[in-house]
Amino acid sequence: MSSSPLLTLYHAPHSRSTGVLILLEELGVDYQLQVLDMQAGELRQPAYLAINPMGKVPALKHGEALVTEQVAVYLYLADLYPEAGLTPPIGDPLRGPFLRWLAFYGCSFEPAVVDRAQQNAPAPPARSPYGDFDTMLKTLADQLGHGPYLLGERFSAADVLWGTALAWTCAFKLVPELPVFSAYIQRINARPAVIRARAKDAELAAAQHR
């Protein structure tokens, strides 16, 4: 693989950064973890706020580059290791859809889920970043109905993001567990890299609780 500087993932078990841990396993690259205890408040301590002032994970260091924001981390890693085949290159007809579904997560899905979970009054569709919850959800479900993965037959880093996001939001009943979502989650969870990363995550969480 690449001879670039070692990757360091700032990671809290059972958090959004678990998906990045899965992605690193899918890429098959060397990395190191800086494990943070969310329950102990380590994400809000000065040492970590110097890395990410927002006090959230994931954060990724690669040489002099510091990448925060979940979608940016996925895109950075997928593009950093093109030989892994988890991102369509520029010029590939699937590159646009790949970027679309990464952006859809942060721009539409997560704001809609947060509003629904907090029981915020719906904004008029013209002023809402996602229009309305039902349209957002149907757009995603329709796309997943076209094939086993978001890009049809091609597995990509976007599926790592969405597989973990849907597994979490469906488990906590933040999103209805539609049959197309359940099948997709099962498909992603059966991947060897996902199994490895979740086992590692469980070990890290257990160590923090001891």
C-alpha cells in the first residue's frame, strides 16, 4: 500500500468514529488509535479540544494534515488509497453519485434525524436543509432498492458510512427499520472488516469500563 505517514485516528468506542475504524479495516492499511473515553469527558478536555475544538470524533491525523468532520474523513481516506477501490476516481460515472451520497448523509439525513429525535417543529420545506423527513427517508430507501449497495453493485466507502449510520439509528428507533434498511445493514455487518472492527471496538469499550 502507500508509503505515506502513519494514520492516527482519534477514536471513542461506540461512537461515530467506529465507522472510520471499519473503513480503515476495509482499506487494509496501517494505523494507530488515540482512544478517548467519552463517558469520562475526555472529548471536552483541553488536550483533545486542541485537536478538534468541536469536541467530537472522528479526527484523523496524517503527517501534517488534520481532518475532522465525519464525511471529510471518509472522503480523505478513500481518496488516499485509491488502490483499495472504495472510491470511484474523478471521471468515473459513479464519482458524482459517490459524492452525492456522502454529502446527503451530512446535509439531509443527520439534520432530519436530529430534528425528529428532538421533536423540533418541522420547518417549512423551502427553508429546511432536507425538505421534509419522509421525502428524505424515501429518497434513501429508493436508492438502496436499486442494488445491494448505494452505487448499485459496487461497494464503496459510502456504504461504510451508511451501514454504520443506519445500524445505529434503526437500533435506537430514530429511523423506521424498513425491510430495505434491515437487509442493507445485515449485508454490511457480514463483511469481515466490519466484524473485525466491531470486535476491536468492543474490546476497547470493555477496557474503559474496567
